[in-house]
Amino acid sequence: MPVGVHEQGGAGDRSSRARLALVVLSVLLAATVVASLGYGASDASIWGVVADLAARARGGEAAMSLRDQVIVYDIRLPRTILGLLIGAALAVSGAVMQGLFRNPLADPGLVGVSAGASLGAVSVIVLGGSTLAPLVAVFGLYALPAAAFAGGLVVTLSLYRISTRSGRTSVATMLLAGIALGALAMAFTGVLIFMADDRQLRDLTFWTLGSLAGATWAKIAAAGPVIVLALAATPFVARGLNALALGEATAHHIGVPVQRLKNVSIVGVAAAVGASVAVSGGIGFVGIVVPHLLRLLIGPDNRYLLPASALLGASLLLAADAVSRTIVAPAELPIGIVTAAVGAPFFLWILLRRRGLLDL
């Protein structure tokens, strides 16, 4: 039976559990956000942040020193907000791609979408002062997210056209085409890195492994609206993705505008992944780990799966960011390494489980 089949039966039977999961995940995300704001080397503890927020809400005086206020609200807060947005974007993008391709192995990082977005972003970083100067002049602050979006969109469209024939998507073709497209994008990225100067190389080395260390309000202003708009579109595709699990022909016969659904899904994934890659670099496996875990817990109904993915994806990335800040302190490990260390074994487990080599 395809992933995300009908809303009745298996998925519908879990609706109460799904609603409870959304409440629990909301509480988990709130706790993770507070912990992210209160965790660090300064004296601003979690309870200090909570006390300060409560004092501000009552209109009283701040409960933290000026130094701690700068650390929390000018350094930690942008990092937390960026992590929240990117975690939600990557997890939801993975869930949407899995619904679109009707397979739980689809993920922006695994099938080359993130590599395409990286190529677009690296192109602006390296060539923004020369060949792509007109693009930077036109788009200004949004040049990097726009280029990343374009790169992700090209790969996503190419992947869909290559792997889908007569309304059916070949999983083997999808994975192989994704590997090939990702390798091609990384080859061009390597050429650009070779052309980069020393200053650009320092930025690119850490950026290509993924990091939230450079979070600023300017980056949030550039990528935030794109991610929020992409996430806001997901409730409108949830029912369509449920119907699409029965096949494109069946979905069309029950009144789903299949082509429009595919267009919105593809553009939304490319926008969310492109904006995320543009400001944080490559962070893999969030899009496959989160939806798959939730699908086991609450079922394949996208009406619940998509918002749950956003909540758990945000919490997971904030937790991974906390690990990246502490595991090699006082240095900082790129967050992409942390997510890969967790996601790669999980991906292998999914493959083995689908082959029947592991008992449930």
C-alpha cells in the first residue's frame, strides 16, 4: 500500500493520537526554544531567561544584566529563530516530497535538491562581485536566497521529470537520478570553491557543512518570509497529497487538481530548501528522519503529518544545534555533521526495514 493512503481507516483511526501528538510537540518546541535561549557560556541561565521574559510581559524591569540581554536577544534569539524556521522547513519539505513521490525515502538532501540550492548560493558568494553582480544589484539582500531557490527548483523539476512516467514514480530511478544530479551540482560547486579567494573559502568551508553560528536578524529578514510563505501553503496541499497516494488518475477523478498540486508542492519545496540552504548551508537528513518517525506514530494523514513535522523538525534542529555547541566546546561542530551522524544510521534502518531484514 502506498505511503499516505486514504484518510479513512488506518490514518483516520489515529486522528485522536495525532491531535494529542500536536499538543505534545507544541509543548516540546516551547521547551526547546526556552532551553536554546537560556543555554550557553554566559550567566544567563534558562530560569534567568524565563524570569526576564515574564518580567517583560508584565511591563516591569528586565531581570537580566545588560550584557546578558545582548547575549540572549542579539545572539541567541536570532540563532534560535533561524533554527526553528530551518528545522520546520526541512522537515516539512521532506514530508511533502515523500507525499509527492509516494515514497518515504524522498528527502531534499538525499535526492540532490539541497546540492542544487547549495550550487546557487555558492555561485552568488563567489561570483557576486563579478559575473553575477547584476543579479546581486537587482535582488540585493535577497540575491542569495533567490539563487538558492533557483538551484533547488531546477533540481526538483529535473528529478520529477526523470523519475516519473505515466503518473508513476520509480523509486530506484528517483534515488539514482538524485545521486547523479547531486553529484553534478557538487562538481560545479567544487569548481566555484576552487575559484574562491581566501576570505570566501573561510566562509564556504564552514557553510557547506551547515551551521547556525552566523545567524543574524538580516538573514532572518532575507530567508524568513520565504520559509514562512512556503510553510503557510502546506495546509492547502495536505488533502491533495492524501489523494495522490491513491495514484494520479484516481486523485484526478475525485476532483484534485493534480498538476496544480504538483506545481505548488515543487515550488514550495524548492523555496523552503533554497532559503534554508542560503542562510545555514547544507543540513541533511532532517527531512527523512522526522516525517518517518511521525508516520510510524500518527499515521500517514498529511493533515496531521505536515504540521507535526514542522514542530518536531524545529525541535530536532534546535537540539542538534545545542549538541554542536557543546560536544567540542569551546569550538563549535558544524550542525550538518550532527544531523548526519543521527540521520545516516536511521536511513540505513529504513532501507533494511523495507527489505524485510529487520523485525518490527
